[in-house]
Amino acid sequence: MTLRSSGTSPASSIFSIAVFKKDIASFPLSTSVQGTYASTGLPTSLILASSPAAADPEGRPWTIGTTIDGKGASLKGVEFAVQGPFSFLPGFWSNFGGIANLTLVDSNVDYRVNGAATAAPTATGNFPILVARNESASLFDLSKRAVNATLYYEADKFSARASIAYRSGYIDAASDTGNVFEGYNSSVNVDASMRYRLNDNFEVSLEGVNLTDEYRDRFTDLAADRNYEYNHFGRTIMFGVRYKM
């Protein structure tokens, strides 16, 4: 269910509010379970001879990745959006304009996760057993807060825009290693571009992506927030020329 209210003005400005609520009956979910090697139905010939498990495949528990039907989820939120030119300003300032939106979302899912491990004795030694339990958390790949804003300038020959995007942290997997969930911490990205039209045929452009050199910060275990990946992609600057026949 989505309810939306919006208003416009003669200057092409728009302000809108959208309230939404969804109930998801079920969805595919990647998870892991522990069981015997025989329970997989796979031949033992697939186990490398150099593996410690080759001599006795059934002498230890196996962590098995699989896909199950999720139990469903509830989702509700609100989105505020505004956009329009600054035509009320004098002179060249009237060529500026802005676009902004704010999204707030609350979701709840009961996941089946494998939490902290306990040692269990077997014929060949002690091996960790992952303790399965139900855990409530947000829907995968969904941030609770997201903000986007763009400032632009539009004239006959020249145009430019700068954008900033904020996204709060979110989870995207249950984790198969005994950690409870994994995902990404919050991020802020800044991009900008400008174009200049030399004549009816030629246009040059300059674009910058990730100008603040934001790293991608991935964690494992929602409670412990242990670093999993810290990827550096750097800034990207692109120059272009376009010719129109």
C-alpha cells in the first residue's frame, strides 16, 4: 500500500510525500546449515586428497550453503521529495535549481541464523558446532535512512550539477562463518559534472565520480562490527567530446 501527496507551482517546483507499507509473504534466502557430508548427496570423490576431511568425511560436521524460503517480512516508511528551479533569484542565480529526497524505512524479518560456535567432540577431535537461532533484523539490502541532494545550473550553453548521496549501513547476507549477518557501513558519495556547448554540433563535458574518495566498508557480525573488506576504488575523472551530425 502506498499513499502519495504532491503539490506543484507555476515555476515547475514539486514537493511530495509518500507513505508506504508492504507485507512480504516469502522470499528466497541464502543461509547455511550444518550436517553430514552424506546429507549433501555428493560423492566423496569431490573431496580433495589434501583435505583433512578426506580420510574421514563423516568424522566432522559440514557447513552447507543452501537457499530456503524466508518467513516473510514487514516494511513501512516515508519519502519526502522536493525539486525546482531557483527562478525567484535575480540574474544568473535564477539558473540554479535543486533536487532533494529523504527516505526513512523500517523493516523487520525473522531470520534463521547460525550464531557463535560451541566445541563438540568427535572421533577425530573437537570441531565447532554453529548454534542455530532466530534473529530479527532489517530486510537485506535495505538502509533505514537514505538522503540524496543535487544542486544544478542550467544556461543556454553551460550546465553543471553536483550531487551528494548518503546511505546508512545495511546487511545483505546471513554469513556462513558463525558470524551473525554481514553487510556495509554507512557511506557518503559526491559526484559532479559540467557541460559546455561550443556550437550546434560540438559539446565538451567533464565528470567526476566519488570526488571525496569514499572507501567501501564491509563488516561481518552485526553486533561485533568486525572489518571484512575495506575497498578503495579512488576518484574517477572523465573528459568527453560529443559531435552531433
